[in-house]
Amino acid sequence: MLAPQRQAAILDRVRATGGVRVSDLAAEFGVSDMTIRRDLEALADRGLLAKVHGGATSMRPGSTDEPGFAAKSIRQRAEKAAIAVRAAQLVTPGTAVALSAGTTTAELAQRLVDVPELTVVTNSIPVADVFYRAGRPDQTVVLTGGVRTPSDALVGPVALAAIRSLHLDFLFLGVHGMSERAGFTTPNLMEADTNRALVAAAKRLVVLADHTKWGTVGISSMAELSEAHVVVTDAGLPAPARATLTEHVEELVIVP
């Protein structure tokens, strides 16, 4: 396959799925990782996709842009893992927690499977799958049901009905963006409704957001900055953003 043909195929894959990994493409096309990186560089130079660590994602800016779970999972992987490790320290045995949809909350789920007697409520298919695969008999997992979004969240009336009768100790909320004016936001209107119900059901709100989320604004707000008891983010967060969050939230946790 010639380079232009391969690049066209890669672009089709990015547009169809929202994101690709270098390693997956190298295996599929039978070429080296370096060849795929050159292909991605050429496509990025033409403004056809965005290069990220380990792969590439589609270029569809806007407040309603909603990348798929696979596309988001290759972004800021090290930061998300560090955030998840720190957030897991907040959870003790016998706690009732909610995990919203998102790639960072999915990372957190991996760290919570060893916590005994945990009750988990989630509207995220990948998060529920982590706990189901672990198969701990002392953990209870409640999947809300609802209509599936591109980010593998379950939303809508069914999800809302399941959440509104619950009383939870913690909500770990993944966000699309955060800013002083808009608070914590999402690009999906129905997901915003579901997340607002989760916020109302929890005693404490813990927001998990890597530094790239600052200044990004989705179409719908889920909570004001001041509603967060804890925000866990990474050291890449700029100093002005740290000052703003420190002013508004109860506790700002910066992980290395």
C-alpha cells in the first residue's frame, strides 16, 4: 500500500471511531510505528486530525463535540492514571460511591476493584464492566440503564429514575471541561441531566480532571466550581487556573 492510500485509510478510521492508536495501526498495516507516526504527522500538518500521545484524534471543535470513549482513552493517559490513584485513596470499605462516565473514572474503577464491601453506582458501561470482570462477591454494582451516548454513558429518563432515589457517599465526576464562568461542563445535554442527578444524590463531589480540561467549555453545565468538595488534577494545570480553583473549591489536589 502506498503512503497516500494508507493515510486515506487512517483518516477514514479516525473519522469513524474518533481516535486511533499508533500500535494498532502499525499492526493492521504491517509497517513500523515510525511509519505510522510519519503518516499521522502528514495528516496533522494538513489539519485533518490532531496528534496526541500514542495516536491521533479527530478534529471537530465546538461545544457539542463529543469524542468517543476510545478516542478519549488515548489522551493524557499518564495524568489520568495518577489522578485515579490519588482519588482511590478517598474511598474506604463499605462506602457507597457513584462513578460518572469518562475515561478517568474508568481508570479509577481499576483502582477500586480491591476495596471490600463497596457499592458502586454508575451510568458508564466501561466502568461497570471493570467491576463485573473483577467478580468480587462482596461488591455491589448498580448500572443505571438508559440510552447510550458516544462516550458510553447511559442517560435519559431511565437513568434519571434510577439515580434520583439513591443516597451516596461520594460522586467521582469526570468532566469534558471546566472554567470559572461555566463550571464543570459536558457536550451532551442528556448526559448533563444525568450528571446533575448524580451530584444531587451524593454527599461529596470529587471532580477528576486533567489539566487539558481547564478552559474547555461544553454546551451544558453540570455543576458550579463551588459545588466541588475536591478537584483532583495534575501538575500541568497553569498557575492562574490553580488560583481560581483554590478560591472556589473546598480542596484542590495536584498530583505529580
